[in-house]
Amino acid sequence: MRKIIAFVLFFGITSSLMAQKDTTKPLQDVVVFANKFPTPSKNIVQTIGLITDKNLIQQQANTADILIASGQVFVQKSQLGGGSPVIRGFEASRVLLMVDGVRMNSAIFRAGHLQNIISVDNMILDRVEILYGPSSTMYGSDALGGVVNMFTKNPTINKTNSWNTNGNVVYRYASGQNENRAHVDVNIANNKWAFLTSFTNSSFGDLRQGNNRSTAYPDFGKRLFYVTRENGVDIVNSNESKVNIQKTTGYTQTDFLQKILFKPNENTEHLVNIQLSNSSAYNRYDRLTETAANGMPSFAEWYYGPQVRNMVGYKLSKTNLKGYFQELALNTNYQHLEESRISRRFNSNNKDFRFEKVDIFGVNADFLHKDKYGELHFGVESYYNIVNSTAYGNNISTNVKTAITTRYSDGPTNMGYQAFYVHHTKNLDAHWVLNEGIRLNFVQLNAQFKDTALMHFPFTEAKQFNASFTGNLGLAYNGNNGYRVAFGLSSGFRAPNIDDLTKVFDTKAGFVIVPNKDLKPEYTYNAEINVSKNTAAYAWGASVFYTWFKNALVSDEYTWNGQSQIMYQGVLSSVYATQNKAKAVVYGFNVNGRLRLVYNTDLTATFSYTKGTYNDGMKEMPLDHIPPSYGRIGLKHGTAKFNAELFSVFNGWKRIADYNLNGEDNEIYATKDGMPSWMTINFATNYAPSKRLSVGFQIENMTDLNYRYFASGISAVGRNYVLSCKYTF
């Protein structure tokens, strides 16, 4: 592992030396949507990661796996149907997820680990942009660590007034999780109207982990048992003959997308965007592997109910307007989200059901002024969340229902986000570009607690109104020879949400989180510098950042009605609550490089390192969610008909001394020393014998290594053979 890290660090420097004699001009600047309107990346100071490789995007099991395979983002997993991106040490509710310009983060996005990103169908994705660092000036609350911006394909207008139909049929099979995915998309269009319909059906079986284990941890990750219920009795079944099969991890998912584009003229577009995603129930695998003090399983059942994400949006785009602003983008949208948690302890007849529904109404209006000196972007934004949280217990033997605590406040609960923002890009001369922006945020929260008897609530409501300013300032130099230097300052903001203020939940056996209505917003302040050079023959880049984290919300010891321990779901549990107790710092760097070895053959590498600590006023300790060092090295050859890549994805050690034992680092799912380093060897190829047909073949984790992502409760896939076939009509 040390040799790999040393190579990546060395690669960024040597790639330019190896091609010193090359006089090729810099590559044409790419266009990104980090500022919501199409913008040349050279005019943006903020570090941006771009994923546009269609093979990488569409040949993964889900959208979270795209980020893993790219090597640009660390991802945590608690179950097969999961994936929680971590950007610069920030995760979950501190990272903003966007799809087609719409906020995915709801008022119940938790600070732990999430799986919401898999509800975006990667089979219809066009591109992914990762914004590194605080991004609240443009995107508002939750963008403390960065933004994952996902863009699905748009309908394509025909050049003539006659109707034309084209589309794709895709099938994918993967042996490691017995994955079967079928996808079809159809585009029907003339010169004014276009209709894009997409449907994907996915089925995943039990995930098989790698068999090649470290001699220091010969039993790590083995699935030794699983629980079934027979004749009204919980039975512990031995799985020792198939310890690498992570039983009960399979699930199914269905995704549908419908877009309707009407373009009456060159300057106007109307786009209707409908997205529906619905999964089956899927098990919380990590909880089902836990054992109690007596050596028996802690849970007989612990699963998420179907995850539902429905979205309807309308976007109006106008260009060449008369007046001060030449461009307008208006995006209105409605989302309906559903999630649920169902659990039953081993040898108990009491099964708990908790259901959450969220309705979100959103609108964005963005105006752009352009002249020879630069651009001025003005925007307004409003999102309104309505949360409904219900729960009941059911005795599976007698079918008698009882009242139990809801996960969130059970009375009328809502949360609103409003903002005004201005962003300015000024061309100082032919080489220097100045970025500056400011945003005024208003966030309101109103949570009512109707049934307070079970938890003996000392209050019946939690209300907040938070106003804040965030901003950014940066300067970039773009040289004629491909050199680029950028320095930026930015701030991030996150208002406490419903999950932070009103949650009642056991994070692990014997630890219960209780509500705290006195929370304040979190803030990040970031400084970074980026240096790069980009030509057709080679490229290298490096970025260094330092982030101050103020009023950080952390989970720490608390008292509930004067008690430090309470009975929760029949277990005497220590009381914890989310609190503004910490001042933290997060810092790190990234180096990356690309070298053209021969025609159409590139060597690429990226390496990221992050470190984070916080001080609660008494002692300093590791900040949770900080990933180990990670990266990717790949050798890729590509032509119009054939491409192949041999690549390695790797993680460094995460020592137990660097774990936050009160947070979300999940030390119980690691070894006694922490999470070991690992490196996988992978091969992917795609061949297109004709314009209509292409066939892909991959071997993931060729050495069948047994490994686990930091903070994850499930082991990664072992040797995995993947076959995909695409037919275009």
C-alpha cells in the first residue's frame, strides 16, 4: 500500500517531466454546471470532479458505485442497498445531493449513513459533477462538505419536423451478487417535441464477499449465522459452510423516468421531468450480524421498508432575453418520499414499525447577465418540507397492536428553506478570473410532539428560525500553456433539521439518541489552493484544503429528565443527544495525473488524504466520518469500437485510534485494530462490433480479496464477473 501511495504522489510530478518536449496545446476547456448555468470550468475557482465516462456510469450496480469506481469520492455502506458519499470528511446530511437541479436532501436526512443516492437510476444518468468544499453560496443549507450533482439524460429534438424514434435496450448480469438488471429507454421526437421514457428493473441476490483474508484477521466478515422463524420460534441457522455468502442482503428496485421537452423556438425550452423509484424491503445487514452479551443474535428482524422517491418537475429555460438578464432558468418541483424501519429483537414477539413520509415543494429561479467583463448570476430559492412520522408495535403472536415512540415528532412537523443569492464572475484580463458571491439564508422549523407519555417529553414543541450569510471569494490564473492556479475562500451552512432536533433512535445496543430542541446551525469556513496543468499529452493537478468547522453537531452524553440512562425498547440505554459541542478542523489534499503513453492509451491516477479532529472544550479527539486515504490507478486504451482498462482502487488503514467512538464510525464492524488497508485489481472492457450493438465484460476484485469500506457494516463484493449487453435502435 505504501508503494502505491508513493507512486501516485510521484506520478503527478513526473508526468510533466516525461512529456517535457510535447508542444501540444492545452485541451479545450470543459463545460460544467456548478453555477447552474453552463460555464467553462476555467472560470470556476472551486475544485470540481467530473464523471462523464458512459461505460463507468452505466456499468455499475448503482449510482453510489459510480463514485467508488471513479476513485474521486469515498462511499460508506451498511447494506447491499446502500451507499453514503463522503466528501472531504463530511457525509450524509452534510453533503448535498442534487438531481437535475433539484435538492434531494430532505428535512429527515440524518447525520449517520444514507442510502438515498441509489434511488437515482444510473442507467439513465448522463453525467455526475462533484463539488468539493463548502458550496452554500450557490446551493444553500447542507452543502458543508460539497455537492454531488447528478444529471439524467434529456430528450433529443429531431432536426426535421418528421417524427423519429430511437432508444437503447441494456441487460447486465453480475455474479458477485447474482445481479440481473434490464433497462430500456426510448426517445420519440420531431423538431419541436421530444419524449424520453426510461425503465429499469433491478434484482440483487445475496452478496458474496471475498475469500482471500488477511492472516491477521482470518475470520473477519464471515457470516456465521442467520435467523429464521419456524413454527413461531426464532431459529439460529448455521452458515459456516457458506461464510462468504452474506445472507439476506438481496433486494429489488424499479426505476421509471419520463421527460417531455417542448422547444417552440431556439430561445425557449419547456421540460417536464417525472422520476419514480421504488425498492423492495431490504435488510439492515449490519444490525443482523450483531450479537448480545449471551452470544445470541441481537435481532431476528431489522429491515428498511420500500424506499420510495417520486418527483415531478417543470423547468423553463430562456436565452437571448431583452433587458439586463439574458438568461432565465425556472425550476419548480414536487417530491414525495417514503421510508420505514421495521425491527424485532431475537426471541421477542414484539415487532416495531416506524414510517416516515415527506412531501417537498421546491422552486428555483436563476437569472444570468453576461457581458465582455464576465457574468452576474442572481437567484432565489424556496423549499418546503412536510414530515409525517408514525409508529406502532405489533405482537406477531397475538396480533395485538401497541403504541411505541415515533422516530420523529408525531404532530404537525414542517421545515422551510428560503434564500437569495448573487454570484459574480469577473474577467480581470485574458488570464485572471475573479469569483465572488454571497447568499442570505432563512430556515424555519416547526415540530409538534403530540404523544409525549412514552418518552416523558419535557416539552411539546420545537421551533427554530435561523438566518445566516454565506459567501465565497476566489481568484484563478489560466495560463496559455495549460497551467492553472486557483485560490479560494468559501463558507458553508447547515441548519439543524427534523432528524437532528426530534429523533428518538438507538444507534447501537445500549445507546439511545433523544431530542434536543436547542441546537444551532453548523458552519464551515474553507481555504484551498489548486495547481494544475492540462494538455492532450499529459495532465497533473494538486489541491490542498483547510476547513474550520464551527458549532459542529456531535452526538455526546446527555440527560433526559435528569437521567443519564433510560429504558428504551426493553434495554437499559445510555442517553445521548446531538449537541453543538465541537470546534473542528478538517484538512487534506488530492493529487492526480494523466499521461498519454501511446495513441488512445492513458495512464491515470488520483490519491486523496483527509484528516479531521474536534475539540469539545475539554479534550481533542478524532472527528467522525473522516475516511482513510484512498485513490485509483488505471491504464486505459480506448477507440470508437473497443476500450479496455486495467485499474486498481485502494484504501489506506483506518486505525482504531483514529475512530470517533461516540459517532458514526461503527467500530463494532471493524477489526480490533481498525479497518485494514486494501487494494483491488479490476479489469473492464467494452466492444462494439457495430453501431447498434456493444458488449461489456468486467472482472472486479480479481484476487478475490476480502475487504470492507471504513465505517461499513457489510463486506465488499469478492471476485465478480460482470457481463452487459447494449442494443441501440
